[in-house]
Amino acid sequence: MTTPDTATAGTTTRIAQHRTYLMCRPEHFTVSYTINPWMEPANPTDTAKAVAQWQKLYDTYLELGHEVHLIEPIEGLPDMVYTANGGFLIDGTAYGAKFRFAERVPEGPAFMEWFAANGYTVAEPVEVNEGEGDFLLVGDTILAGTGFRSTGDSHRELGEIFGKEVVSLTLVDPRFYHLDTAIAVLDPVQGEGGVEKANIAYLPHAFDEASQAILAERYPEAIRVSDDDGAVFGLNSSSDGYNVIISPRAKGFEKQLRERGYNPILVDLSELLLGGGGIKCCTLELRR
Ligand code: ARG
């Protein structure tokens, strides 16, 4: 694949930045329990198909020049493929996850072991939190979701660990139970002179009114996606500042991204959607 790594839209130049990610091959993927409205254990899953779709995402990251590390999948932990929930990392510090549901609790220590073995300083969590599923770094601010999984107390803990501003947002629609199903970070960088040049895309209806007001005030330039695009997990995408990997079903969002000078790349993870996860869920950013 040859993709240019910059583009100019109006006065804004989009620049692809190098990223380092952690992923987990879904060798043991299946849906054997229900902890979100997408999961129906009665519907059959196809593990080989999940692996093939996941491989496409992995290959795409490598083709874009990103670095991808892998954590060994553990039998009996079918949701481990959603590495975004395994922790939250900034500047070499990994805040570990403490999962809400018993089915996923053992993933917390497994990810923390990986972080420690790979040179990260691990901050063990006291409070229930699901890592980058609910915490998103936008410029120098952390947007933190609550309502279904991570607790408000984890937002406080997060602020203490990283010493950054944490903005709490409340999710209200059970289909969008993690923040990364309702917000995509598009330009997560500090611009020139420290000016926050960050932007996001989001699904307004996934949030309560107070949170919608916060988002509208902080991100007047944000892309607001339609309910249709939100409902196909369009926002569960990953951006390097220029290339944005999204679901092929999110037609309107694809167009909005193009209009703003981003380069949408379509990767279909339909099989992993049966577990209630998409592109971003399968991707944890490792920030040294
Ligand atoms: N089955 C998983 C759960 O409900 C899916 C996690 C999706 N991950 C995400 N970052 N949204 O916990």
C-alpha cells in the first residue's frame, strides 16, 4: 500500500506521526458470556475469521510504518484481543486496569506483567478502570469516561498518577459503554508554541447533557458523527494524525474525514464486533 503521509486541507496540514501499539492475536476469541449489549453467546463466532480480520489491522499498522508489539493470548480470556482495555500509558508509566466484570479480571495482572517486563513503570490500580477503553489522551488533557465501566474514583486516581488535567464524561447509552466507542482522537498532539492542536470526532447522543456541553465548548471544531455511523462503531477507530483506520460501514464518517483532509483507511472487524469491540479496542497505544 502506498499512502502519502501528509496532506493539506485549507490551512491545516495533516501529518502522520509514528505510533507504537500493543495488540493481541485473537486465537482464543469467542463470545461465551454477555457483558455488553453486542455479545450474544447463542450466535456462533468464527475464530479463524476473527484472526484473519485482526491480521489485516495488524498489517495495516505495519504498512503505515507503525511499531506493533504483541502480548501472548491466554486461553479462557476471549476478550484479551481488546488490548485497549489493558491499561493506560503515558511517558513510560502504565496505569494498570482493574476490570469491572469477573470474566475479565485476570486480564489486569496479565497486562501489568507485560508492561513491567517491557520496561514500563507500573502503577497498580486501586479503582475499577478499563484503561484506554475509557481514557483518551487529547493534547495534554485526558478525557475519561464513566457510567458503565470505569468509576469516577478512577478518574481521580488517573489524575494523581499522571499529573494531568482529567475531564470526566458520562456515557448514557449501553451500546457505547466505553469512551472509545463514542470518541475518536484525531490529532492527539501539542501544536507549535504549546498550543493544543488536538481534535476529536464524537457521537453526541452517547453522552449526558452536561458532557455534551463540555465537548461542544472544548472542541468546537470536532467532527460530530451521525447516530448511524456511531451504531456501526465508526468512532472506534485509530488515527495517527493523518491516516484514520475506520470501519467500512461508517460511510458518513469516512466522508467527513476526507473533507477535513484526513486519509480514512477501511478495515473490517465484523467478527470482533460480535464481542462488542472494533479497531480501537484492539489497539493500545504504548507511550514511552
Ligand atoms: N467484550 C469486551 C467487553 O465488553 C469488549 C471490549 C471492547 N473494548 C473497547 N476498548 N471498547 O469488555
